[in-house]
Amino acid sequence: MTNTVMSTYNRLPVSFSHGKGVWLVDEQDKRYLDAISGIGVNALGHAHPELTRRIQDQAGQLLHTSNLYGVKNQQALADQLCALSGMDNAFFCNSGAEGNEAAIKLARLYGHKRDIDRPTVVVMEGAFHGRTLATLTASGSRKVQAGFEPLVNGFTRAPFGDISALENIAKNNSDVCAILLEPIQGEGGINVLPDGFLEQLRALCDKHQWLLMLDEVQTGNGRTGKFFAYQHSTVMPDVVVTAKGLGGGMPIGACLARGEAAELFKPGNHGTTFGGNPLACAAGLAVVDALQNDKLIENAQQRGQQLVDGLNQRLGNVKGVITVRGKGLMVGIELAAACGELVQQALDAGLLINVTSEKVVRLLPPLVINQDEVQQLIDTLCPLIENWAAQRDAA
Ligand SMILES: *Cc1c(COP(=O)(O)O)cnc(C)c1O
């Protein structure tokens, strides 16, 4: 039989029937601890009662009316996100890539306003910004780009976390009008910016009138132990993009902007049929409320610390384990060699994990994970990594 779904993914041989909290149940009734949350999406875990109720209520009222009209939930979610981020306004879309597209379009409008004919956005090595043509061009991975040339013009690349490389670009390229980066690279392998980097970058952006645009698609919505990851610093960006966790599983993305960047889009410059519809925004509002009411951002911080401490304790002296790093519940374990086989081994052991950048075990559990569940995660994962390391050592 031919597969009628295009083969864009190598799928694991499992599918799930339902879930509750951090647990998923497959069609054979086997339980799995979900430590990847559908790639950082299920921030409230599975079947969160209040999220479910608010989606159900909204579905019974109104699904969609389009952006030709006022959308009350969209306005309410924009108010919340602006209050939480310090940004001035929001554009809603349906995915992370679309949010970044909006940011890139803002950067180009901003460049033209400054009389730059070929506005250029600085992007990072190891970045991931999505799969549309502009966002795959912005991504710093040949795997994402290969076969899709010609790529989009108007990007220039720099090493991640290297301020002097950026100073050089500023000196030599007067077409630059903005920089787009992830505060912690997700797909790139949980790469954390050096302390103080965002402050230095803010100063550089101010000096050269660049927009500082942060891709918080993965790091946003409480994931790292602050609502947005830049809030670990004192810096205010000009543009913030988020998606993944924002809808708790409903597709929604947002591009937030402040100051001059918030004034650039005028009617006709940008749009979306589905973006910001009443249902998606009801989910977004439920997530934002639950993050605050259930103290889930604090939980991400505390459980993240427990996770990193526990992993370091068990794996710190294991040969073949390079580092454990991350912030909050965005954690990577870098191993000395490709370790994709761990995903299937974890699946067999009832644990859902992911490996990114070939050598980094990535953990993005739901923000509702409790102390016992973090311990179970550590107790299930560590023997697999110890075994992986022992086999590699013996070979
Ligand atoms: C997942 C991700 C994207 C792309 O989001 P989609 O919703 O898949 O388009 C963009 N940027 C970052 C940092 C991501 O993690």
C-alpha cells in the first residue's frame, strides 16, 4: 500500500489515543512519560481540564469570523502578551515560521524607511526559524536548505554568541537593519547565549539602529522559567516572535513589536485568513492564564533545576557525556557522538525524548511536570545514556 501522507517525517512506530498531564497512552494501552511535549507545544500537558473547557466553550460560540472584523479574544490575548512582554502590539498567525516571516517583513519595511535599498537581516549559525523559503534561508542549517535553492536574498550570517563578529558586520555592511536570533537555540542543540550577551547586543543594535528581533517560538511561554527567555536579562527587544507553547496544542503564533517596529505595518502590508481566530486565541488565553494561576513558570524554573541537577549527578562522570545545559524545562544533554538510537530505546522504556543536532538529547517536558515525574524521567533516561556510553567505550 502506498502511503498517502507525504513522507516529510521519519515517524516512530507508535501513535497515541489519549493523554493526561505528562502521560500519553498508545493504541495498545502502553503509557509513556512525555518529555518532549509535541516539540515544546503541550505546555499544559495533555487534556488540561481548563484548556479543554475553554476550547469547548469557544467552539460552541464561534470558530472563525476573519480579520475583516473585530475579534474579542484576539484583542484580549494581545493585551495579555503585551503586558507580559513589555511590547506594544501583536500580529497573530498560525505557526512559528509565519511569526518569523512577519518579523522579517517588519525588518525590511524598517530598512526601506531608513533608505536602505537592500535591507539585510543578520542571522546565526545553527539557527532554526522554520520551513518557509525566507525562514529556511534564515536558518543556519544546510540540511534545512539543501535542494531549495535559490534561497532568499537579504540575510547575512554570524557565529552564535560572538559579539565581535557582529561588530565586524556592523563595520562592513551598511545594508544591515536588523538581527534575528533565538535566545537559546532549540533545534541547533540547546545552545545558550553567554551571560551578558544580550546586553552587549542591545547596545550594538542601538548604536547602528538595528532592530533586535528574538525568535522565542520555542523558548517563550514559560518554557525557560520566565515568560520570555530575554526576561532572564535586562534587555528589551524590538520584536519578539512566539508560537509552540502559546496555544497548548492549538496552532497559533504571534509577532510582538515595540516602539518604531510596532508602527510599521499598515492595512494591506500583511495579513492572514486564519491568524488570531477566536478558537486559537481562546486556547492562548487559557494557556496564559494557567501559566500564571498555576504558577507554571515558577514550576518550570524549579523542576528544570531539579532535572539538570539530577542529570548532572548521574551523568557528570560518565565518559561520552559532554554537558547538560539549558534553562528551565528546556534541557539538552550533549553526547560525544551521534545518539539517535536513544529515541527508540527511550520509547521502548516508556519515555518520549528527542535528539537534535545529532548528538544532543533534548528534553522539553510539559510545564506541569511534578517532582516525582522529573525523578522518573531521570531514572528512565540515565540508564539508557549510561548504557549507550558503555557500549561506545567498549567498541
Ligand atoms: C519550531 C520553531 C520554529 C518553526 O515553527 P513552526 O510552527 O514549525 O513553523 C521557528 N523557530 C524556532 C526557534 C522553533 O523552535
